[in-house]
Amino acid sequence: MKQFISVNDVADLDALMQEALAYKADPLKDAALGTGKKIGLLFLNPSLRTRISTQLAAKNLGMETIVFNVDKEGWALEFVEGAVMNGTTVEHIRDAAPVLGSYFDILCIRTFPSLQNREADYAETIISQFIKYTGVPVISLESATLHPLQSLTDIITMMEVVGSREWPVGKKPSIVLTWAPHIKPLPQCVANSFAQWVNAWGEADFVITHPEGYELDEQFTNGAIILHDQSEALKDADFVYVKNWSSFNEYGSMPEVKENWMLTEEKLKNSNAAKVMHCLPVRRNVELSDEVLDGDNSLVTQQGANRVWAAQAVIAEIIKNN
């Protein structure tokens, strides 16, 4: 693995997931792997789990970590090639990135879409420019369209459940990604990425359910069944992943939804005692009810904890291959 931007960078998905679980069982088994190496974490937008879990993962491998909040502590960066910089941007990525590449062995970037210009967001200009000019491996801590470390974590968490003694031998899980309400437009990153990774995993029956007007980019959803009836989608589900996203076709907008899409225990009665997932942070009693989040079938805490092992597996794989 030379970089980690999407599932397409992973040569052996099963091996990567098994390595993550091996780190969970023995976090310090490669404690000297990163000795003498430095990893930089650059944030262009806020983070909680992604930042802390990646720091812990690097520490478990013996690496030194430096965190820099570009949006609060750095110069305003310019990403447009050939730009005449007579506006608010102070430093061009062509100048900043190579210097950062000289400081670090691995550079991790977290950015966010504008939700104003779909073409620009889906071109992944920001993270692509870092990859182009740093000269070192780049790990996405979330980009304009994808959140691969979260998705690897999600697959690992489901694998743990499927591999438990309670799971019927030979049963293929039924996974549902359901849209949820929110108070503001959110990007499609987590939903896109989850769909991409579940399809690549190929070990599940996969359904995506959302109101009309909230269709995702087909490049990520091909292979999934799309339903606009949430109740139908939830029937016999083993896992239900809850996430809000704004419209892809009417980019960044929130088309009106008359039905109540918040997930409740009542809606889960026709599922197969489904395990419920969410990447966090979550708007309680907007996206999911308290009873679901705090119930016995909630995996949200387990998901959050597993972020460390997903990051550790990715960082270790990049060190070994570079």
C-alpha cells in the first residue's frame, strides 16, 4: 500500500482487516516498527475520534506524531494551479506540501467538501494536490467524498459480530444503510465510503434506503439495492448503519422529506434484532432515538474504539511498503 485514500488502495482487504483485529488483540506487537519515523496529521476541519485514534495508533507503532490544525493555526492555502494570489490565500500548496513532505514520513490529511461546487468537491482537488506535491505517502483522514478509515472500522466491527459464537454458521449478513434527518446539510463522504467498502467486501446483502432526492453517486452504490421505503428496507436486517447526507443531484441541498426517517426501536421490530451503527458524532433524537443508541444492540461505542486498530493497520502497512 503506497497511500490510503479509498478501498481501491487496498490490495488484500481481508488481510488488512485481520491485521487490524490482530492489533486489537495485541496493540504493541509492532511497537518498534515506526521507531525514528514521524507522522503528520493536518486538519482543515475539526475532528475528535479521527485525530485521537490516529495518534494512539501511531504511538502503538513507536512513531512521533505532530498535529497541525491548518484551518486555525496555518496560512490560508491556495490549491488552484496558476492562481494569481492577490486575494485571501497566503501560501500555495505547491510551496507548502513539499516542505511538509520533508518533515514527515507519512502525511495524514483531513479536509471537507464545500457542498457548493460538486465538480470541484468530487475532483478531490485538495487531497490530490497534497498527494501530488508532498512526495511521501498520504493517508486520508476524510476527504471531500470519502472517509476510508471510518469505513475500514465499520467493516471490522461487523466482522467481529459475524465472527462471534452467536452468529449462525454460514449466514451472510444483511446490511442496511439508512438516511437519517439532520438540522443542516452534511456531505456524502461517510455514506459514499461505507457503500464502496461494503461492496468491495462482498460478504453481505446490501440495501441503501433514503427518501427520493437523496440518491448517492452511483460509482459508490453500484451493487446495492436502493429502496425509498425505510420499513421495507429494515425488514430482516442484521446491521443498520444510520447516517445523514445532503443531496448529490441537487448538490448540498436538503430536499423536503415528509416522512419520519429517525430510527427508533419501533422501526427495528421487523429487523433481525439488528445491530445499529453510526460513525459519530450523532444528533440524539434527531437521527436516532436515545433508546436505540443506548440499547443492547448499539455498536457505536465499539465502532469508535475500533478506529484505533483500523488506523494502526493502515499506518503499519504503509511503513512496511515504503
